[in-house]
Amino acid sequence: MNGSDDFLTAQHLRKQFDGITAVEDVSFTIRRQEIFGLLGPNGAGKTTTIRMLSTVLSPDDGEVTIGGSSVTREGDKVRQVIGVCPQELALYPELSATDNLVFFGRMAGLSGRDAKEAASDNLERVGLLDRARDKVDNFSGGMKRRVNLAIALMSRPQLLFLDEPTVGIDPQSRNHIFETVEALRDGGMTVLYTTHYMEEADRLCDRLAIMDHGEIVVMGTPHELKSEIGDPADVTLETVFLELTGRSLRD
Amino acid sequence: MLRPLHIALLEVKRYVVSIQELAFSVALPIVLFALMYGAFGGEESFHATAHVVDLDQGSHSRALINQLDTLDEITVRERTLEDADQALERSAILTAVVIPAGFSDGLEAGEPIAITFKKRGNGGDAGQIVEAIVRSAAQQMAGEAQVRAAVGSVLSGTDITRVTIDSVVSRRLSESRQSPSISVETKWLGGEESSPTDRLVPGLLVMFLMFAVTMNAQTLVEERQNGTLERLMTTRLGVNQLFAGKFMAGVLRAVVQALVLLALAFAVLRIGDIADFMELTVFSALVAMAVSAIGLVIGSVARTRDQAIWAAVFITMFMTVFGGTFFDLTGAGPLDLLSRFTLTRYAIDSMFGMLASGQTLAGQGIGIAVHVGVAAIALLVARTMFKVAGGGR
């Protein structure tokens, strides 16, 4: 799995909180210019995994390299090549969309002029250029989600983490995000995408891993996963997901 | 290198972007100042206007008016008799002092003369005090004139010239005024002479600066709760840069409020000159540094906004109540001792010293050392305790 095309390599990741295991022996790779899906029910360990990959959490055990740099030992280098779009709307609602983007651009190391240019480009990319000066607080849920994504793009990342970027938004905004992510991939970006929506994963992801109870239970292309339980033409990814993770409710 | 500045500017932008919040934060010090001034400011030293009609226009009447004008308690306003009568008639004034024609000549001759106090009703409280002050000054002047006349009379017919007599008598009288045989000594309970506003201004100022504890405690927790803190930590921003930015923002916000209060105090109460204003502003910035750093300690430890607010409110209240914010606790036994464990005590002692005792900023060694020391230690503690996320960096 350690081919030269691999942009991210995670090996035997492990993380515990107060004696409770959140992630256990997780290993996977993400190839350059690939959309890699990380699926799993609530509490499966997806977000903890992303937080370790994005240098926010230190793994108790295991090793991650991104673009050849170790996440634990070369965090500064890693942070130069990643962009993170978290599950929550991590923005400043009292400020305008432009102000939010420019600020995070400056934090990513862009000059004032570059940050303004990048803010314009990214707002146009997510279809919000005409609302650039409006306060984010006045935006709809879908628009806020798109601003959340645009902020993640401000650092011009090579690897983009998208943690459930389409939660609670209308089909139009969701579709806009799909198209944006596909365009980013086509432009050369590598994407790690987590979602609860199986049809989303089926449409977007080149490969995906399903996590449960902190472990990866299966990994492959959507076609390969569906093939494991039947004819891919008849089986949905949701069936695979339920088959592997069970039907009991999760919190 | 500029990232901390951008963090600070973002904080300021978030602070000023809401006109309502900004107006409230600026208006609050003004309203509180007005309330406190109403409560304590009214206890200022006595001051009134003496409405004087000088019908004499002689050297002694002028000397009396000049003498009255030098007194701190009195401002002299000269009026014509007609004007004074009309003002009394419509109760615009309640007492007028009339120096009669021939006042100066009578004094020179050592003859009895009368000053008239025209009153509306009982003349009002201030009028009665003005009357007593004028009476005292006039009697002293009359006494000195009588001495001059008596000495002149005794020495008339001798070789001593009138000019020499006047010169010697004037010198002796002046010496007598400088070193009176009966002197009056005033002792103020609780220490030095001070106006209530000398304590009111530092008290209000420090109280508002203390609010920076709550503001700064919240900012880290809010960013942690809404996810921006974690997001910031995935950028090239270092944790130390984040702290520097938050610290600068806290100081800046507190200093802006302090400037509003100080400008108000200096404009309304005329408590000092521009140098005092500058020195108090600089000292306020030192206090702001210490309280902002304490706020960051709370923000680093607290996990929820409520925890941060309650911890900050407790610390602010403790320091305000037990630090002698509006009342001097020197010599107050256990309270005096307790107050020495608060920043408020050192802040107010220094500011009071600069305002009321003529001390300079350079003379506030203890106050400066305490605030800079607390700021440095608190920043170190805050940075040590801070975690972006449980189990993280």
C-alpha cells in the first residue's frame, strides 16, 4: 500500500480518552488526487481519526505521514499542506464572509493581497461571491456550510479534510458542494471525506473505508464493497454499511 | 510574526462590528461614572460664588475682593448694585455683599465702617457660609488697618517718617499672617487629605479593567466551543501566537474602556493635567495586562462558557470587594491583610498616589512590579494549562 502515489499514510493509529478506546489500530492510505471516504455510525472514531491526521490530537500510538512529513514530528510542515472543513460551522458569524476567509487566509500564511484574492476566488467557487460582504450570521444553513468549505480552501491545501460537510442542508447546496469537491479533485487535490449519507459516498468517493467501534472493518472502492455482499447493480452502499455495522441504534 | 496582531485585530473587529454592543460597552462606564459621581461626588469640598457690589472702588475694597478671590472655597463675581438687587428680587442669588462707598477712606482713618449683606430669606446655606468667610476676611483687614492707624498715631510727631511706619507695620503684619499666634491644624481620619473623587476615579477605572478578566476568559472558551479554536490550530498559527493575540486583544479592549473613563473623569472633574492623564493611561495598560492574563488562565482551564464566566465573576468580585475599590482598607485589620492578595489594592494605591499625592508613574515601583509579575506568571500558567482539545497539543 505504500506506493509512490500515496499522499497520506496512516499506520496502526490508536487513541484512548480516559481509558475508553476511540480509535484502535487504524491503518489506511490515501492516494494523490483521490477522494477517500471514511464512513461509520456515530461514535465510530471518524472525527477522532481526522483530528489526529490534522495535528489537533496526538495519537497514543501509530504513525501518520502526509506528503512525506510526519504528523507528530513535523506538524508545522503538515499544516502547510492541509485544509480542514470541520463538522461544526467553525467561523465567526458576526463578521462578513470575506472577513472570515481573509482572516483564515492570513492564518494560513497568505499576504493581505493574496488572502483577498483567494477569498474572492473561493467565494466564487462556492457560489457566494455576491454575498461576500454580508454578515455570515444572516446566511442560511447551506450558505454557512459553503463558507465553512471555502475557509478550508484558503490555505490552498494539497489534502482537504471534509468532516460531514453536507449535514443539515438543502439538496441544492449539497449538490453544489458535491460539484465543488469533484472539481477540486479534478484540479489535483486529495480529499478525505466523511459522511453519514451513503449515496453521497457512492457518488463521490474513489475508495472508502467503513469504521465501527474505532476500527476499520472494510476498505475498497464502492464497487468492491458492494460486490462483497451481492451483485453491485442490486446492492446499495447503505446495505453494505448496515450489514457491516449492524442495525442497532448508535449515539 | 504578524499573526498575533491579526488575532488581536479580529477580536477588536468582532468587538466593534456590533454597534449596539460597542455603544453599550462605551456607555456602561459613562452611566456608572455618573451614578457613582452622583453618590460620592456630591461630597466635594465647599465651593460657592460670592456676589460682590463694590461701591467704594478704592484700594482696600479691591484688596478685600482680591483676597476673597484667592480662597479655594469662593469665586468672586462682581455686580452692580442694581444688578444684584434684581438678581435677589428674582431669587437668582440669595446673598450679595455690598462694600459701601468710603470703605477705603474709613479704614485708612481707623474709623468704624460697615459691610452690608443683602439676603433673600436666610441667604441660603451657601450664602451663610460665604457671609462668614467675608466677615472673617473683612475683620482681619479692619484689624490690620486699626493697627496701622494706632501705630501711626503713636509715632506721629517723631522723626520716623510715615513711609517707614507703613513699611515696618506691613512687614510685621505679613509675618503675623504667615505665622499666626493661633494656627489651625486639620487632621483627616484615614490618612491624607483627599477628595472623594480621588478614590472614585481609580476605583471605577480598576473595576472596569477587572471586567477584562471575564471578557478574556470567555474568548478562548467560545472559540473552543464553536470549533474555531481547533480550526485555527490546523493552520500555521502557533499556540504561543494565539496566546499573544488574545492577550493583546484583551489589553486593547480594556484600555479603550479605561480611556473613555479617564477622559470623562479628567474633563468633568478636572482631576489633573495631561501628564497625569498619560501616566494613568500607561498604568491602566499595566493593569489591563495583568487582568487579561488572568482571564486567559481561566479560559485555558474552563471547559464551558458558564464555568469561565462564573470563575471570572468570582475573581472580579473578590478583587473588587476585598481590594478596597472605593474605601481605603489601610489599618482595617484582616481586611487590610486580605486586600494585599488582590490586584485591585495595588492598582488603586498606585493610581490614588498619582492622583491625590502628587506621585509619578516612576514612583509606583511596587504597583508596576506586581502587575507585570502577575501578567507574566499568569501567561505562563495559562500557556501550560492550555490544550486545544483533550488529549491534544
